[in-house]
Amino acid sequence: MSVQPIIAALHQLEQCYEQMMEQGNRKTQIIIKNDINELMKIMIAEKGIMRKVQEAEDALSEQSLAYIRGKGIKSQLKLTVSELLKLVFNAEEKLALKESQERLNDLLHRMKQLNDHNQLLLEQSLQFANYQLDLLVEHPEDNAFYKRPDQQRGSYYPVGKLDARG
């Protein structure tokens, strides 16, 4: 029994994650531009890619189970690629499987970094939006302190540019 179907499934998974990386890079630029409509389109596209990822992971599980059954091991456990490497005795196949695993691990590491970066950008964008809203909207707790009588405004006029009462 060959590990080529497992390597093919890993390659398919790698292609899906590369598509996610492309979407993540696009997302970074869109977050910077603050284009909500494009961000929503990317999120929809990511959902479609995630379905493909799930299918590729299912195929990898099936191929892994077929491989270990082909080796005469009766198990329903989902083995990791590292565990499968211990069952491969052909040096060339073992090397090819290990290289596929390393490429996938590297790609996943880069994806995590990109995701963390995008998450930070989104948090900063939200903080900035909240700051802008705070500048425009009156806060009742700001009026709880004493003000000089000649500088007091009537409660009818809000301090901010927008009336929070709607």
C-alpha cells in the first residue's frame, strides 16, 4: 500500500490553505481601507474555501484509515501525519510524506500569523470607531461634575454633535 493518496490529500489541503492565505492578504488591505462590503464578500468566499478544507480533511482521514488497514492494523483512530510516518517503511515515501507535512505546517504557521495580524487590525479599527463615536455623542456621566455657572449649558443642548436620545 502506497502513501501517495495521503500525499495527494495533503496537497489538496495545502492548496485550500493557500487560497485562504490569499483571502487573508486581501482582507488585510480591505481592513486598512475600511471597506465593509468587500470584507463581507471575502468572508463569504472564506466560508466556501472552508467547506473545501473540510472535504480535504475528510479525504485525508479516509486515505489514512485505508493505509493503516492496508498495513493490517484494525483501528478507527484518526492518526496524525506524524503517527502515520512511523508506519511508513519505504524511505522515499516517508521523505515525500514528511516534506508534505512540513510544507503544510509552515503554511499553517504563516496563516496563524496573518490571522493574528488581521485580528489586531480589526480591534484597532473598532477602537477608532468607538473613539470617533465618543467624540460625537454626549455622555451623561460627563455632566455629573460641577461647572462654572457662566459656562453651563441647559440640559436641552447636548455637548456632542449627535443627540444620543435619537
